[in-house]
Amino acid sequence: MAVVLEAKDLNKNFGAVTAAANINVQIGRDSVVGLIGSNGAGKTTFINMVTGYLKPTSGSIRYLERDITGLSPRQITRLGICRSFQIPQLFGNLSVYENLQVGVGVAARSARAKASATAEEWEEIETLIERFNLGGYRTHTAGLLPEGTRKLLDIAMAVAGKPQLLLLDEPTSGVSADEKFRLMDMVMSALKVQGVTVLFVEHDMEIVSRYTHRILAFYEGRIIADGEPEAVLRDAEVRRYVIGEHAPMHQDDGATNHG
Amino acid sequence: MNQTVSIQKRPPAQGTDRTTIVLLAALVVLLVAGPLLPRWAMFMLNVSLSWGTVVLGMLLLMRTGLVSFGQGLYYCLGAYAAGALHHFYGIADIMVMLLASLALAAAVAAVLGLLLAKYRSIFFAMLSLAFSMILFGLLVKTSALGSTDGFGLSAKTLAGITLGERWERYALFATTVVVAFCAAFGVHRYLSSHQGRLAGAIRDNELRVEYMGASVRRVIHVNYVIAASLAGIGGGLVGISIGHVDPEMAFWTTSGEFVFIAILSGTGSVLAPFLGATIFESVRSFAYEYSPNTWQLILGVTMLLVIMFLPGGLWSVFTRRKAA
Amino acid sequence: MNQFLAIVIDGIIYSSWLFIIAVGLTLIYGVMKILNVAHGSLYALGAYAATAFGGYWLAQGHPPMGSYGMLVLAAVFVGLIAGPLIERGLLRLVYGKEEVVLVLVTYAVFLILEDLTKLAFGVDPLSIPEPYGLLGSFEVGELMYPTYSLVLVVLSLLVAVGLALILNRTRQGKILQAVIHDREMSAAMGINVGRVYLVTFTVGVMLAALGGALTAPTISVQPGIAAEVIVLAFAVVVIGGLGSLGGAALGAVIVGMVRAWAVHKWPEVELFSVYAVMALVLIVRPQGLFAAPEARKI
């Protein structure tokens, strides 16, 4: 298995609070991996460390056999790791088209392509619009879109960077229950065409089991289970601490406070 | 809400757009009509276009989400650079003087921009204000540069060609027109380039820009240097056309007037600053004549009205009508 | 040694003055997050009102000592008129806009007040020198100082201590701190934020006007003083950290001492030095010397 991402002995502390403890994980190419865990379990912290928003207290992160620990989000993005956000991070005053234009433009520029708009670039934007079903919103102001569409645009913008590794932070949060599957179908089929390795954080176990090949279960900063979806979802610890069958008391550590 | 969706099934046209056409038309009209203009009108247009060039730089910064209360720094540097060439070295060529204005402003901005690119909102405004006040403080105490009085200057040649009494005015006017055109056209093109488009993106969401792999600081730094260069050239042009420079050009109230024009004009188009500056200059010359003590009152009230009821500035009146 | 003493005493006097002109600015920013460019105009209004009130008092033949009361009265008057007028009439309508837009709004107020002042008081210089001369002077070694300066120092100390006490020891002060800390939470807890803003702004204006009124006897009051003072006040509050009372005091002392040093040792850099310090502090510590950490966004 070709390894895309490898975390070794990853730790992150905020003062006395441990947000990530001894995380060791390898992610293979073309896999779809789900990250589960209750709020404050360390999923977003993990994504934030991989994408350079947070610097690990100790340990290392390797991407395609290259050490990326402590690089900035910008450098990491340029290497081919893109992410979406739990709360969509859009250019609120620009139209949907312009949002994608910026994304495609930056990617083209870092690939040392021409400095101005080309027909090729236009094609790329149109493809994204089509794949993410944004055609009806092309000229709408991003800041005024409905939540589900904002999510889609946010993910489309991450995909615009032509990632090899894509991290999605709660792609279906804020999306109504009956739309979740439609959204995930759309995202996954869009990504299949691109051949991207995907990591996504998700609370809905139905979605996780439907779309992933593998699940990492987080609890108090540690990975307590790692394996095939059925196996992980059957795991006693996971059932207790993540799915919450005994509704355990745990502190909200605030350090991985989402949003 | 049932918004009609404009279907864009073709790549956007690459040719000349409306702004470029208006710019070209203005260039031709002004160059041709120039010699026919009365002296006062030529002078007023000269100053308006020069100020428009300065405000064009403000537009670029404001598109990036930054308001500078210190563009007077580069305006003043540009004017003094042009003036110093004449004052100390007897060089009186418009081209050489303007190049000096541009070079000095760009060089200083390249250095200060390294620092300012880290600042946002009121901290950007305050630090840029501090820098311009530093220059003001230095100039008022530098007797070699005329202290608070400044000094006079004039231009006699254009690219080495001696102009003579009759053409001096027009040559300066034509130069101003050409400079303003190039600046507007250049910024217009820049804003539709990849890097230029990042301005609005940075204003809206810096985090996302970094997460797309672009350097926010670098873009701000570049835009800052462009804005400063435009202010420098504008300052050089104003210095030459008034024939005098003084430290007041770096005082914060001068920068405040640029901010005013930028707010009045709006950032919708590169044409807006020139329109705004022309209105500003015309109203000012009449107000000075008839009611010198209500000029700022007019400015203040206008500014409040624009902020409250026309946040896109005067330019948004045009675009609104177009959409209707 | 003598020169050192002179620098320190000049510095103390200048710092006191700076504190009085700047403290209202930092108070308003701290509570309302408005960097009030019009602060300079309100200072100027205070100065003009002082010449009018004081001039009237003296012209009526009342005891000259009463003119001090008139200076303070002028400041209170300006505060009570201009404060509520600007806050209720304008600022109330723009709360919640970006900080930099609020700067532009107050800049517009600055422009308007500049001309209103000219229309009300004319463009010729006015003065009210009596309170300055009345108290005579005192000596420190071989150096002579006007006693009025001493009054200024004492007054600024009183203002500083008074504000600190109000903020930390009274119920109103606690409410104010709650609003500074979290406006929405305070409103949810039943604090009348609108009233807090109104009172804060009025007090801030009063302090600006007091600065002007106390300065009036020492200068010739004329157009332009507003623009000069506001940038100095900016420098002071930015150095200490916007919105911090202690910061304003520290900023005033730093700017005051630097300027006093420059005046005695190197007069060419007098003006320059103030802004150089301001830029330096902004570069090294953008949030001012009293800094606050930033929150995480994602």
C-alpha cells in the first residue's frame, strides 16, 4: 500500500489540556477514511495539525514521504493537501463563480501557469460547478447561499486546489437529514473522478459506514480504534465512548472547540 | 426569491471591455481637447487626474480590505523627489522628475510594506498614519528642504525636449492624462488577473486564501507598493503643476482627503476615483471662493450620507441603473 | 544634572497634558470599539468654549479666581451638549459596523465639527490667558515653572485615580467592565448597553473638552488645533494599547518624556520622535504595550 499520510507519535497540548495523544496512523492512497469521536475528542485538532493550522507539541507528520511537520497551511496546500471547513470559509461578497475562480486561479498560479484567465481555467470552473451541482447559483453571492450549498461550495473550493489528499471537516453538519446523503453522494462521485485520498470527520454513523473503507475513532485525543467500518463500529470502547450507548461523562476540553 | 440565472456557456471574452473603451475615449478626448481648455480648467483637471491617480491606489488597498490614513506619505515623497531634483540639481524634465517620484515612493513602500502587510483594520490605518506623520515631523524641521514652507519647483522639458512657454502647460497636462490612463488601465488589468482577484478574496476571508495556497502577506505587500507608487506619481504631478511642495502634503489631513474621495467614489471601477477626484476638486474650488468655512462641513455631511446610504460610493449609482 | 531635571519636569508636565487629552479617547474605544477621530474637534470645542465662558466671566468683573471654575464648566457644557447629540444622533445608527468604518464616520464628524467651530467662533485666534498668569510661578533650583502647570499635573493625577476608582470600585464601573468584556452577554444579563454607551461617550467627550479647556489659557485658540491634537492622542493611546486606561497613562509618560528629551537635546526631532515611538511600538507590539491574545478561528 502506497502511504500518502503518516503521523508518528503526534502530541498536542494546550496548557494542561491534551488535544492529541500519541497518534500513530498511516493512510494509504485512494482510501476514504472516516474520523469519528465526540466533540473535543481531537478530530479537528488532528486535521488542523495535518494542514498546518496548529503545530504539534511533538511528533512528526509525513506526506508522500516528506516531513511536513510545522509547515504553514499555505505550504502544505501547495504540496497537495486541501481541506474544507466545518463552518464554510467562503469569500462572502463574491459570487459562486468568483469563489471558484479564485481557487482555480491560485492553483494554476502555483503550478506556474499563465497569469491570467484562460479557456482551460474556465473549463475547470465549469466542471466543478457541474460536479457539485452549483449551476443554479453561479452568480449568487456566496454569503447569502443556503447552508447545504455553502457546504458544497466550500468543498468544491478545496477540490479546486487539485489535492491528492483531501480533508473534510464535518461535511454534513448543518445540512438537513434528508439532504445529507444527496450531498455525500455528490461529493464522493465528484472525488472519485479525481482519484483523491479522502479523510473526513463525521458524526452520523450511517454516513460513515456507507462511504468509508476505514474508520479512526478518537477519544480524549487518542485513537481508540482503527480498522474496517463494521469492526470499529462494533468495538465496545467505540460504542461506549463515541456512539455513546452508556452516555459517559466527559469533559469538553474546549481546546478542540469547533468553530 | 426567483433570481434569473445568467447562463455562461462560453468562456468570458478576452477582448476590450467597457471600462477599457471608456478609458481610451477619455484619453483621446482629453488629449485633443486639452489645448482648447482655458488655463483654470486645465489646471483643475491636472490636479483632479493626479489626485485620481493617488485615490486609484487607495481603491486597490480598499479592495484588499485596507484603509490607509497615510497615503500622504507617498504623495509627499513623490512631490519632494520631483522637487528635490529641480531644487538641488537643476533637473527640470517632467519624465525624469516623475520617475524619481515613482522610484522613491516604490522603494520606501517596498520596505515599509514588509511591516504593514502584517496589519489590518485600524492598526493598518494607525501605523500608516504614524509613518506619514514621521515624514511630516522630519520635513518641518529640515531647513535644507524649506521646513514648514517647503520650496518651489518647475518643469521645463519633456523627455529632453524643451517646451517653451506656450507648450509647457499642455505638455504637463498631456503627461498627466497619459499617466492617469496608464495607471487606470494597468490597475484594471491587474484586478482581473489571478493575483488581482485575490484582493477581494483577502478582504472576505484571509484564512481561506492561505488554505488555497496563496500568500496573503505577499499580495498585500504587492498591492501596497502599487498603491504607494501611484500616490508617489500623483504627488510628483501635483507638485509640478502647482509649482510648490510643502510638508502639509504628508500631514494626516491630506491622507484624510484621499480617504474621503475614495469613499465618495466607491471601489466599483477604476474610473470611479477619477470621477470622484474631479467632483471633489470642482466643488472645492467653488467652495473656497464662495464659502470657505463650510467646505469641510459639506465634506463631512457628504461622507456620512455616502457611508449610510450609498456604501458602494457614487459608482454604485451607475451600476445600479445598469442592472435595472 | 540641571538639564536632566529640566527634562524630567518638562516631561511630567507634558505627560500630564497628554494624558488628559488622550484618556477620553481610550475610554471610548475600550467600551465602544470606536476610534474617535472627532476627539480632536471636541478638544478644540472645549478650548473655544473656555475662552467664551472664561472671557464672559472676567468681562463681568467677577473675581478672577472663578475663571478656573468656568474652564471646567465649559468642558462639562460641551460634554453634555455634544456627547449625547453625536452618540444618539449618529453613532447609535452605525454600531456593529466594522471598526474601520466607524473611524470613517468619526472622521466625517471631525470634518463637520471643524467648520461648525469656525462658524460659531470665527477664524481669528482667541485667548484666555488670565488663568495661566494668575497663579504666578514656582522655582525648582534655578528653573522657573508656571504654577498653572502644577495644577495640570495634579488634575491629570486626579482624573487617572478617579477613573481607576470608578472602574474598579463602583457598581457602575463593574457594569462598564462587563460591557467591555462582552457586550452581548451584558445585554442578555439585563445591562442597558445603550445607556452605558451614552454615558461613556458623554464622559469621553467631557474629558476631551476638559483637555481643551485646560489648554486654552496656555495657547492661542485657532483653527487647526484639533488636527494637531488628535494625532498626538492617537500616538499616546496606540503606544499604551487601545482601550486600556493604564496604557494611556504609560503612553502619555513615554511620549511626554521622549518629547521633553528631544526638545532639550535634539530639537530637530521633536515632532518626529513622537511618531517614531508610535510606529516602533506598533511594529514591536501591535496591540500596544498592554496586549491581549487573539482567539482561534476554526
